[in-house]
Amino acid sequence: MDARLAAYDPRWPDLYRQEVAGVITALAPAVAAEHVGSTSVPGLAGKPTIDIAVGVENLALPPVAWSRMKKLGYHYGGDHGYPQHVFRKGEAVPWQFLVHVVEYDRAMWRDYLRFRDHLRTHPQDAARYADLKAALLAERGGWYSGRNKAQFIRPILDGE
């Protein structure tokens, strides 16, 4: 496992666009999808994993959604301790794609978009965030989780 941040790759938005249509179809009746995570912020270094937030009305996905995601090459990754479903695609960490299925327009959906939009419009915070991720990698000798970044993310979401 290569535990280094990847420099921003301008192909990341295209990879999102190529993948999202199939994901939306598989998770129908999905309400919306957004490119989130570090790969959605121009210029930001990050894990080379395309994060896709999919908003649904109800987390009780229809049985066909599970089989459709599997046909697309996704494996269920659990809920990571949050009200969501996570599907991952790729051979190993870093995954090629992570799909976060959350309730549309609820707290997690809004948090994904607010944090992404904040980093897009506050380059100084994006730089601090990249520094934090690099420090976590050095400290842990491998990949970090979202919980490791909460002390940075929460104050931004709370407007502090």
C-alpha cells in the first residue's frame, strides 16, 4: 500500500462523471449525487480515491440495488459507524471509488457538500487540510480515517 498523498489530478472530475451515471442507476431511486472528498477540490492533494455522495430518501435500499452495485464492481464496506452505506471499488486501499449512500438533504449530505464547498473557496484551509492528512500518514504509517480528521472538519462545519 502506497501511503502518500497524490498531487491533485485534473482527471479526477472526469473519472467522477464517468462513474456516477452507473452508480445512480444502480442505486435507483437515488435523489442526487455529488463529487465530494479531496478529489473534488481543485488543487488539493489527497488519496487518489473518488468519493461519491449519493442522496437517497431512505437508507433501506431495495434489494436490487445491492446486486446492481456488485455488478458494477462494488463491494459493501459497512457503515463506518455513521447513518450511511459505503460501497468501495478497487483492489485495495486506496480504493478507486468510494460511494457514500446517505439520506438526501440530511446532516451527512449537507456536511459533505458544505465541507467540499468550504475547501473550494478557502485555499488556506485546503492547504492546512492537506498538511493534516500528510501528518496523519506520517504518524500512522498508513491510511487514516475520517475520524482522524474530525477535529479539523467539525469547526468548519460548525462555522467557527
